[in-house]
Amino acid sequence: MIGIRALLLASTFALAGCSLAPKTVLPDPPVPQSWPVGDAYLLQSEAALPILSYQSVFTDPRLQTLTEQALTNNRDLRVAYANVAAARAQARVTRAGQFPEIGISGGAGYSDGSSSSGSGSSTGGGGGRGDFSLRGGVTAFELDLFGKLANATEADRNRALATEAASRTVRLALIANLAEAWATYGADRDLLKIAEDTAANARESVRLTKARLDGGVAPRTDLRQAEQILATAEDAIAQQRTALAQDENLIRLLVGGDVDRALLPTGLADVTPAIASLPAGVNSQILLRRPDVIEAEYGLRAANADIGVARAQLFPSISLTGLLGFASNALSSLFDSGSFNWSAGGDVTAPIFDAGGRRAGVAVSEAQRDAALAGYEGAIQTAFREVADALAVQGTIAERARAAAANTAAAADTATLTDARYKGGIDNFLASLDAQRSLYAARRSEIATQLLLVQTRIALFRALGGDSGAWAAPPKS
């Protein structure tokens, strides 16, 4: 008996190594081997980019504290982690089908042998009868001759790894979104200061113009135009206060709880040096480390394994059963040698005619593999485009920032000179009004350019899949 069981087990594991799944061959990345070059890209050294952590890019301790809180409390990230746990468990469920399920059962019963007969009279006789049993064994264990179960396990394992990569995409996006919200809050603080300064200047202008009107020097239209500037600035103040409140709401959502205002920036002067610039000119192979590309790769591997499952359906399925145990009419003799019994059997199921359904299943799996392959290549191409776009902005944003600063300086000087000429009676109030509007627009434009500089650094961090946690190799299920 032991020899037969050992032979069956050895045969099972020897045949289980067969697989009908095609080998996964990843295509060459469908992008150039280096980033675009030219004036817009400012190509630097082609040395490999080191693995980055968000601490090395977002250097401000306040932003790091908020990021740590977000990684602990953010609800979207919790959902992603729960999905990973579920996918890992499902892979273990599928893998369990590759092994025999061994169970044990026991029973005990007693029947009364007495009976009655005749009309109006009865006689008793006979006696009770007991039945006792204890059995264990394997029920309907499928021999994985053609790798159906092994490929199903491989498919679910790769889907679990794809789910884990997706969770790291959520983590990376959370870190980048929080940094963007933090930077936007700083920019809105500066815009609020500009609106308040403009309103203060407008109030002074209204006061002086009203005095000139009362003295018969200025017309009423000058006063009304000054009042328009004041009303516009006061409206801008209200809008910026709303924007700041909404920025706080977004940061609170990303962090997943209340936010200490001491951790928020006072302006872009805090933000710009706190977010480091990333080097350009990195080999494009680094895109293979992006979590969305990793997710697409594991999706391709899972689709390949599904082909093996579909192909195995074309071949016979063999199931084995085996039971051994003891049965006796008396509990005291249950384990006697004469009470031992065993049984073994097998079933074979083979498809004969299914109107082409199983072959169509193979065709479906192959088409899904082709779609997964195209998705994998598309993910790489999209990643390349995102990085190239960020590098294009990074290569020119310094010039734009210098131009914006020069424009603001010129507009401020023009406003000062024009106001002096108006007060001296050389220019009319319309020239001073235009100069103030130009200065207001120039200051806002400079803030927008500085914010874009910071956002470009964050976008490049996101596009390269820069978080070291997002790049860590997923553990095996």
C-alpha cells in the first residue's frame, strides 16, 4: 500500500512540471536610448540616475513631515494596500489547487434490531447493532499533466505583483500631489500678498485723487478709475483667500487628517529651494522601473500564463482518489488488523466535441496577450513622452523665470515714474492706471512662472517613478 501511494505521488510531481504556456519575451523598449537633445533639453552627462527618495527631492522638513503623515493616513493608499493583500491571498488560493487535499472523517451509529408482528399481539427479539468507522485520504486530486494548475497559479501571482505595482503608483502619485498642493499653497500666499499690496496702493490713490478732485485739479473720472482699481484688488483678495482655504482642504485630504498650519509654507521663497532639481540626460532604460510600466509587465506575464491554462483545457483531465481507514461493528475492535480497508481510483475526462469552444478560449487568451503586449509598450512610450516633456520645460524655465523677473522690475519702475509724472501734472491718470495694471499682471505672471519651475521638478520626479519605495522589488507571494 505504501509503495503504491509513493509511486502515485512521485508520478504526480514528475508530470506537474509540464507547461503549455509560451515563454514571456519582453520586447525592446519602443523609445530611443536617450532623451531628446537640443536647446530645449540641455543634455547633461549620460551617467545613470541614482535611485531617489522623496526625502532627497523634497528637502523641507515640513513637507517631509506632511508626506510621512499622508503615507500613514491617506485612504486611497489604504485601499491600494488592501487590494494588494487580497491579490496575494487569491494567488495562494489558486496555488493550493496544485496539491492534494487530505481529509479525515469518522462516524458512529447504532440500530435497534427489535420488531413486532401479528394482530393485537407482539413479540420482541433481536438486538442492537453498532457501526464505527475512521477514514482519511485524498478526494478528486487532479494530476497537473499539462500545467493548467501551475499556469493558473503563475497568472494569479503575476496579477498580484501587478496589483502591488499599482499600489506603488498610488504612493508615488500621493507624494507628488502633496508636494504640488504644498507648492500651490505657497504661490497663493504670494498672490494674496500682491493683491493686498495692490489694494493698499489703490486706497492711497483713491485718497490722493479725491483730494485733487476736491481741489479742482483732477476730474471725477480719475476718482472713478482709481475706485475701479481698488474694487478689483479687493475682489482679488477675496479670491485668494478662497484659494488658500481650498489649498488647505486639499492638503488635509491628501494627508488624511488635520494639518498643522506651521507645516505650510509662507510663500514661494520657502518652496523653491525646498524642492531639488533633478538631472537631465538619463538613459531611457530607467523607465522600466516606473511602477505603471512594472504593472504592465506583470500583466503581460499573467496573460502569457493564461494561454497555458487555455491550451491545457484541450487535453484530458485525470483525477485520482484514495481512501484508507478502519471500519468495525464494535468500537473495541475498530483498530484491529481485520478492520483496515483501503480504496483507490481515477477518473479521466477528455473533450470530444465542444463546437470549437476550447480552441476559441485559446484564441481569446492569445488576443489578450497581444493586447497586454501593446499596453506594455504603450506604457513605456507614454512614460518617455512625460519625461521628455518635463525635461523640455526644465531646459527653458530658467530663462522664463529671468524674463519674468526682468519684466516685473521694469513694470515696477514704470509704475513709479508714471505715478510721479501724474502727480507732477505731466501725464494724465490713465497712464498711471495702465502702469499699475501692468505691474499687477507682471507680478502675478512672475509667481506663475516660479510655480511652474517647482511643478516641473515635481513632474519629473513623478515621470521617472522617482520614489525609492515605488522602485523596490515586489516580494513574492
